[in-house]
Amino acid sequence: MRSQLANTYKVRGHSTGKIWLQYSAKACRDIAFASEIDYLHFLYVESSFDVVSVDYTPELKVQRAVGSSFVKYINAEIVTTHGDAVWRHVCEANKVESARYRQRQLQTLLQSFDMPDGAQTPRVEILTHEDMLAAPHRIRNWHSVAAWLAAGRDWALTEEQLEVAALIRSKKRVEFQEVLGLGKGTDHDDLYGVAIFRSMQAGAYSSNLFDTPFSMSTFFSEKQGSV
């Protein structure tokens, strides 16, 4: 982590821009982000139900596969719930044209040979700042959710997740304060909050978390068609 943080400061150079240090539940480690768009992408990925795992520092993988020319172009390597590998580039909307030219170059290059160690050939994808802010509450809320997930990083929470699931099955729809109420009288009521957010990362429940500001009244419910 010290090395990665040092590299992030180096990338920032003499800029006075912020550096964000966050724990990624989908990468299972701390990550330092040197730009606002990279941090925005972190919040977008961590709240994406179709993302199983992510590598926010794929530079060595990219260099090993295609050389150094595209190292700075790829911001993350993602594995989806369908098992697809995605190399993602994030940028502002006004830079999409040049990004798409590089995308075509890289995708053609990737299709011309096999990946190292028999790895799956990734799909190259572009995501813009505007794409990620299409649901602004999603991003704002997940900034708060990320703190909960970081606080519970060292807890298994299997029992808590089962208790949350049982509560939602019995009531069909619960508010966040009711979830925390499962731990009332204990020193770890907040772990039930972490538990439901972990389940939400996998798309286990429906919620208004992406539509309205996060509060104690934020609701969670069974998905339509779930048994």
C-alpha cells in the first residue's frame, strides 16, 4: 500500500488535487486514487451489481500483455458476473473520439495473439464521466456506503447477512434503521448495516439507494420473482 500511495503522489506531481484513499470490497484491499474521475469510477464499480471483482491498478497486466503503449490508457480490469474480462478506460465525454481510436487499436492488438498464462482475452470498454453520473444519488450514496464497508472489512458477517435476509423475507420491505435494530443491545449493531451493503453489492435486494439520499429510512426489499 505504501508503494501504491507513493506512486499515486508521483502521478499527481505538483498538482494540488485531492488524493482519495479507500477500501475496495471488490478488490479486497486499500486503493489510492489520484484523480476525481478515478474515484468516481471506484464508486460506480463498487455499486455495480454485475461486477464480481476489479483490479484498479492493472498496469503490470497490461504491460505484460501488450507492452507499455496502452498502460496509461487502461484504468481498471473488471470481471463480470458472466465471467467476462473487461479492460476499462474512463474519460471525459469530450475525449471520447480519441479514446475510441485507441480502443479500436487495442482491441485489434488483443485479438491478434493469446493472452499470457492462458488468460481470457478482455473486451475493451470506455466509460465517460457523464455515464457514471447518470444516477447521481447512486454515486453520492455509495460514498457513504464505502465507509461502512471499510469499517466491516475484517468481519465475516455470514450470520448477520442470514439474519438480514430472514428479516426481509418476513417483512418483505424494511428500512435501514430496522436492519440496525437487529443488533440492538449489542456492541456491533453497525455490522448489520455492513451486512446488508455487502448483499446489495451482489444485487441481492431492491432498494431506493440509487434514487434518493441515503438515510435511516432508506428501504430494502425482496426482488420481484425471488423465492
